[in-house]
Amino acid sequence: MARRIAIVEDDAAIRANYAEALKRHGYEGSAYAARREAMEAFRLRLPDLAIIDIGLGDEPEGGFALCRDLRALSPQLPIVFLTARDSDFDVVSGLRLGADDYLTKGVSLPHLMARIGALFRRVDALAEAKPVEERIVRGELELDLKRFSARWRGGRVELTLTEFWIVHSLARHPGHVKNRDQLMRDAELVVDDATVTSHVKRVRAKFLAADPAFDAIETAYGLGYRWKS
């Protein structure tokens, strides 16, 4: 069955072009012009991946609101921002709201398809995890790869797909420093260092919200990050 990708874009020509491109690459596309229209559809049936613009019609920040609402419906759903806005503030804002990737509209179609493919490979890797790796326990941390869940001191910590893989990468080998390139490789990300840093900050913030004493992720300055052994 073809994977279903939702495109939320207020420009009719761009919306149609991306929908057609996705169809040519074997995906089933569903396109929406506005935030409310998209959310009505998502409440009935979630897509397998969502591509969202930030400015939607008369809502300059409509895409951010949609990402927040969609994330509340599904912590795991891959979400990609595809927008003309390229400021650092917008990129960081998108990632803090839970997006897995942030691309600008100048991106080539092969590059976009590669990023979509990388996100789906992570979904597949979770679904096909070998029994020996279905569960990882490191002190107060428990990762369940089969159910895509993370727990800290018994309480659920809601992580996005990207965040889950970053924690998985660090926790698999406590005490070992993972540099940003290794984290990108493990999480199948193709982003700059600042974006990896933003993801790690968001992961820390979620664990700190669950436990103000959380300090399991250490920064090895100039080198990367490690999970405390």
C-alpha cells in the first residue's frame, strides 16, 4: 500500500506540483490549502507524513499552529516544514514545536525525496527492530522500540521520531561520546550542527519537564554528547 503524504500549502500551483511529484515517486498525496481544512481531515485519518508551509492564507503562523495541533494528535508522525522562510528563528521555532525536518522551498526535488525517504526508513527501522533491541533500559530510562515509547522513572516522555532516535543513539552506548555527525547518521538526518543542537536541547527540555533533576545527557564540549554511564 502506498504511503500517504499530506501537503498543507496555500499556493495552489505549488500544492499541485508537489502532489504530482509525490505521486510520480509512488506516494499517495492529499493536499490542503488551509490549517482548519487539514486538521479536520487529520482528525478523521492521519497521514503517514505531513509536509507543512508556515504561512497559510490569512494565518502568517498557521503552519506552526498546525504542527503543534498535529503533534498533539500523534507524537510519532513525521512532520516536515517546507517553506520560503529561512531565518534561524523560524527554523528553531519549527523544531521546538516538534518538526522532524525543516526545508526551504529552494530545495531540489531529489533532495526532498531523499529526506522523506530517510524519515520513512526510521519508521521502518522501529517497526522491524530485532527482538534483542526491542527494549533498552539504562537506569531510569526505558526505550521500547516496538511501541516507540520512552519512559523516565516510569513516566512517559513524548518524543518525536527524530528525538527518539537521538536518545536511542546516545543510550545504546552510555559513556561514549557521539559527535553531531554520528547523531545525524544514526537518526538519518541531513542538517547542520545548529539543528542537531536544537534537537538535543528539546530532548533535554522534555526530560527536565518530567524530572527537574534530569542530567543524563552530558555535553562533551567541542566533541558532542554522551549518555552518562
